[in-house]
Amino acid sequence: MSTAAVSESWLLGQLIKLQRSQPSLVQRALQRLLDEDKDLRWSVVVNAYLDEEISLARAASLLGVHPLELRERFIEKGIPLHLGPADKADAQAEVDALRAWKRKAVSEA
């Protein structure tokens, strides 16, 4: 195993340990990383969506786009669609996303 791989593995292990003792510190650092690196945010969100951990509406919210726009992007990229909420939290996320979209449309009109 290369030194770089050992270093990366070591660093990830340290972050996991730090998460146990100082979760807010690690959360802030990860949030900054996701805010700064759009490709990383896209990959994390799409992987969570593909693993069915989040809905299309939640993925759209995390990526800052409307669910219909994200649906179109997924279709263009050949990413399979998981339609319909898996549970009550997903259904609520879809309702919240649509309400936010409607408020934005009304305020821009």
C-alpha cells in the first residue's frame, strides 16, 4: 500500500474518531467541503439517491435545483428514477420542495 493511501486511510479514520467527540466540528468542515466542491456534492447526493437513502425531492433540495430539473438531468445522464416517496419523511420533503418552488414563483411574478 502506498504512503498516500495510508495517509488518506489514516486521515479518514481520524475524522471518524473526531466525529464521536466533536461532531459539530466535523459537520462544519464537511459542510464547507460540500459547499466549495460542487462535483463532490453532486457525487455524494447522487450516491445517496441511488442507494435510496434520499428521495428525488430531497436530492434536488440538497443540490439547490427544482425536482423537475433534477429529474431531467438524471434522465439525460441515464440515472434511474425512483419515483414516489419511500416514507412519510420523503413525502414531506417533496411537499416542502413544491411549496418552496411555488413561493419562489409567486415572489418573482
